[in-house]
Amino acid sequence: MKRKLVTVDAETLLSTPMSKTMFIVDGLIPQGVNVLSGAAKIGKSWLMLWLGLQVSQGLHVWGIPTMHCDVLYLCLEDTLRRIKDRLFDLTDDSTRSFHLAVTCGLIGNGLEEEIINFLEDFPKTKLVIIDTLQKVRDSKGSAGKAGMYGNDYDDISSIKKIADEHDISIILVHHLRKLNDDDPMNMISGTTGISGATDSNFVLKERRRGSGEAILYCTGRDIEYRELPLVFNKS
């Protein structure tokens, strides 16, 4: 059987109604796969826990409206006891819309099925946070024929497929290289296969170690480049 490309002409495409891009945080965090990278101990997990709380309660993030929805947070470098203590520091209100887990499968070995099954059980879920990306990758695997770039791209693409097919936003928490670069996006750990396969990339850089002040660099296919000044304050 002859294989043929599935095409659409420009006129038909322009006249075809399509839904707008869904945003978890208006104009900032879109549907698809987003990577948040930052140095160790800079506060990425605190930020993600706070973000999950805000979205699950429909509260603003940095003065920006959010989509009120269920949130799944895979906090894989923490314990439930530590997460409980942090939640008490962040809020006095509890919500059943914010779901947390400290264990899960790996990419290509159970993770995708677990997320899909969760989405079926909790269809109001529109945001999934995986903290960290490295915790769901097979560290024993080798580059093989695909090479490091190919492996990075394939792993992100596997997660992106879930986000695209279920119209959700997935945030992957990741690390930075130790070497500085004038372009913060070049500091994302791994090959460009990671940043190339994502829809948006965020880099959290502290202004000065221990200062509690940072800048969030934001760029992506559906968002405008911006730099957001942040202050760490858990009180």
C-alpha cells in the first residue's frame, strides 16, 4: 500500500476553527511540556508546591489569573512528612484538588500509564508537575544508537505526547549546568534535545547565593520572552 502524507492547504487551514491555546497561568504557562530549570537548593520545589496550591485553588500567581483545576504533583525528591511541613508553612487552607505522590514509574517503564490512568480518575486535572525530570529517567540506560541528544529528545517527546493528547500542561523540574552562560537557556542541563522538544522553558537564577532574590527567565513557542523578579518568602 502506497504511503501518503496527510496535508492541508493554507486556505482550508485559515478557515478551520480551532480552540485557543490553554494556559494554566495566563500568558505564562501554556498547555504542553514546560521545563523549569534551576540550581540545586535554589527553591524550585518550594516554588512548584506553591504554584500547585495556587492553581488548585484558582488563586492568582504573581498577580496573574490561573485556571482553577486539579493538580498532580510528583514530588520525587521529598517525603510526605517534609511536604506536609511545607504545606503548613504555605497555607492554612486544605484542598482535595491538589494531589501528591512521592513515587512513580520511569519514562518508558510505567510513568506514562500511571499519568494517563490518573487523568482518567481525575478528569479535572490540567496541571501535572514532575519534580524532578532526572528521577523519572532510566539512569542505567546508555546513549545507544540515538545518542545523548536523541535520548533527551525522545524522553521529553514521550511526556509531551501525553500533554498534547490530553490537553494538559506538564512541568518538568530540572537542573542547570554549573558553567555560567550569557544566555540562561544554554545553562539547562543535558543536550539541546531537552529544550528543543519542550513547548516552554523557564530558568530560575538567584541574583546572589543566599539572597532569597531570583529572576525567572521565560521563553517558549506560545509565550513572549520575559524576566520575572522573584523573592523567596515562605512566611
